Amino acid sequence: EGGSGLRMAGTYLTLGMEHILLGIDHLLFVLGLLLLAKGLGPLVKTITAFTLAHSFTLGASVLGYIPIHRGAIEAAIALSIVLLAREIVVGARGFVHLTHRQPWLVAFVFGLLHGLGFAGALGEIGLPESAIPLALLFFNLGVEAGQLLFVLAVLGVYSLMRANTRLSAPKFEPLVGYALGALATLWFFGRLPAIWGA
């Protein structure tokens, strides 16, 4: 039984990592947070807030406390990226709002939404009736591990950009913001029909 428990834990850990690393919308939202949070302190606080928020709604939803409408959630996740992209662009122009001063707040609010997206995916995969808490825990740990790998990869690329004097990361940020916003807008309109079950 111990062996089967370990196998199950490994399976859900892998599924969690796969979901975040193959879930381009979640990764792009995390990328947006990285561009919004300036400095190590705000960055740690922002990623922590996102993690706590989506862990909470993932658990609450899987355990049946929060109902899920998959179509509406997926459309709202796309919209969250559009709003984040806008803040990146206006921030690069020198306009500072609450989202720039307290990026952790944005991360927490939208993290609640992204957690419901994770729960929807986990609902499709299914959970073993005999070990729901354990499977949920390891799926979430997998999501966190994948998210951490992505953050470290982005920070590595950012460091390379700063080391190369021909590339200016701050000037690059608005372009990323526009690209995020355009892609997420397409996703948003593409996902709207699913809200009404079309």
C-alpha cells in the first residue's frame, strides 16, 4: 500500500507540473507578474500571494466548497492576462497605479481565479476516492514546482538581457505587454462561446 501511495503521489506531482508548464495562459500570467513586480522583495511577495491564492481556491473547489463553470473561468483567466498586460504597458510609460505599487494584491486576487482553472483541469483528470487530500496536495506541489522552474528560467533570461548592453529589458517590457494583451484578447473572445455552452 505504501508503494501504491508513492506511485499515486508521483503521478499527481507530475500531472501538476505538466499542467502549469503546458498551460500557456497560466505561464503568461506569471510572466506578467514578473514584469510588474520590481525588485526581489516585491517579486517574492507577489509570487507567494499568487501561490497562496490559487492553492486556496484549488483546494476549496476540489473539495466541493466552490462550484466551477469551466467556460466562464477560462474566459475570465484570459481577461486577467489582458488587464495585467495593460498595467505593464502603462507602467512602462511612467503611469504608476496601485497595481505597480502593490503587485502582490493583483497576484492574490487573480490567483483565486487561476486556482479555479487548476481545479477544473484536475476535475477532468479525476482524483482517487481513497486519497483525495494526498492527491490534491501532490498535484498542487507539482504546480508550484513547475511555476518555480518557469520563474527561475525567466529570471535567468532577464539576467542575460541585462548583461548584454545591446538589449534593454525596460524597453522590451512594453512589447511583451502588447503581445500578452493581443494574445489574451484572442483567447478571451475565443472562449466566450463556452460560457453559454456553445
